[in-house]
Amino acid sequence: MNGPIYSVINGTGNYIPTKRIRNEDFLSNEFYETNGKKIEKTNQEIIDKFLEITTIAERRYVTDDLSTSDIAYYAAIDAIKSANINKEELDYIIVAHNFGDVKKENKQLDIVPSIAARVKHKLEIKNPYTIAYDLPFGCPGWLQGIIQADYFIKSGDAKKILVIGADILSRISDPHDRDSLIYADGAGATILEARNSDTPIGILAHKARSDTFLYSKMLFMGKSYNPGIANKDNFFLKMNGRKLYQYALENVPQAIKDCLDKSNTHLSEVKKVLIHQANGKMDDAILKRLYSLYYIDDVPKDVMPMTISWLGNSSVATVPTLLDLILKDKLEPHKINKGDTIVFASVGAGMNINTFVYKM
């Protein structure tokens, strides 16, 4: 087939950890305010309010024997099998993560060698021209990996690329911080391939932005809120949730619209919006505002599939895992069919936003 080169998703995979952690499992935690004072509300009140705000009822944690490179490898195996390709033909392995190869016994940053190099080793790929590298870009890391892969493919530099998003947030969250209830573990993987087509398919357009001047400290590493351990050399993921919520609401809808405009696609043509899930209510507000940019009052039912209520926020793994579940008919009633137009979007530490429009 002749025609220009497009980047097409040919396989997907995921690793969803086996440990189910329900909100009730936090009833015995001691929660503190940012000033080190113990929160006066009962833990039941805390988790009830948390569920109301975020829609998260449970999340998944890895077992003690697994590290980030392990779950990235499991997701990669799943994607390679799904794509039915020879792993030695991969031109790139791009792994998005935020905290390195987090192990149970070692929470120190461990990125030498890279997670991608470890995954390539675990896959037993001997091809020296399968280039493996990591991509830290906050929660939008997997999407940014896809964007980079699209550039490689469009340039003619690559034909098959494995893009993985994997994080273990349960080991870097402060158990004395209410925000720790948000975080989860997981991995998702995607095979992107070059395909010639006379009609537009695959990735039609993408956009990204980084707002670092005012918003670089919305997510950061800091001491525990528990004054009893705050003086130790332990740093945990911290978040300015209120400002982050406002930033995402003000900027993500417009970023999606800009990308749709770039691809000459109207929102009415979009079958699904696959968005990073850190807060269910926030995503609902983002979607509503997106439709308001098109002067559409009624948001179509089931346009935005959600997994956050039972998987929590697994950072870079949320969107590729969501895509894999839908494509493999594991998230009823949601389906993606040939010819459908899909929008992908994410927001996270940086602050970074990215999005791409995809034609099945």
C-alpha cells in the first residue's frame, strides 16, 4: 500500500497488581495536617470524604517481590504477544516512569541502568539496535513516549516501537498524608508500528505543553507530615491538590481542543476520551468544560471510560491500561471499533499536559 506513513497501535498490554487495597484498609492509619498536627476528624470521616471527592474506592498495590522493571516487563510481554511481533524487530523501547526501579527494601532512586535497559534485558532481546531509554515526564509520560515514537516513525527512523508506562507509587507515598489514598501501582504497554495508508489512520495529531514558570511545584518530594519521622531522610510524593485541580480544569480542555483543531477533527466525531485518572470528579469537570468549548451542553454518555474507582491513580500506567482493557473487551460496555476517533489526554508533574488524536 502506498501513501504517507502513519503510526498505528498494533498491540497493547498491562500488568494490574494483585493486591486490592480498599479505603477501609486505611482506617488504622494516623493522618496529619501539613503543619504536623494530627487531623481531628475520624479516619472514617476522612475516607468517606475522600471517596466523595475522588470516586476512588480501592486501588492496586504490587506484592513485595516486585519492582518497577518487573511490572513493566510483564506489560511488555503482554503487548508483544498482542501485536504478534518478533521482539528482536523493535527499534526502540521507551519506558515512562517517575521514581526508578522502586523496590520494597530500597526506596532510593535507582535508574542505573535505565528501566528500559532492564526491560530489554528481561525480554532477552539481543539486537543492539533496539534502543532502550527512559522518559520521566510526570503522569503524562506514556503519552509523551507515544509522541516521541510517532516522530521516530514519521521520520523513517523506526518501524516498531514499544512504549511502556510503569510506576509503583505505593512505596513513595506518605502513609500519614491523606493524599496517599490516591496513589496506586501498575504498568501498561503499547506497540506502535509504521503503516502506509492513503487515508488518515493512527495518530492524526498531537500537542504538548509545559507550564513550569508558575506550576512546577504542584507535585514535589517532601518530608512526612508525621513529625515523629519528619526529621529522617525519607522523602515522599507530595501534592498541592487544590491548585493542581484548578490548573487542570483551566488548561486540559483547551489543550484537547487545540489538538482536535490541529487534526481538523470536531469533538462530535470523537467516540472516546481516554484521559489520565487522578481524580474522578476532576475528570468529569474537565470533560464538561471541554464540551462547553464547543457549546455542547449534554455530554454523551460513556464517552469517557473510567477505571479510577477500582484501580486508583497509577500515574503513567493509567491510560495505556485503560486502552488495553477496552480493546480486549475487559471494560464493558465500552468498545473501540475500526474507524472510531479517540482522544488521549494527560496532565501531571511539570506541570505537563499532552494529548493526541487517534483514528482506529
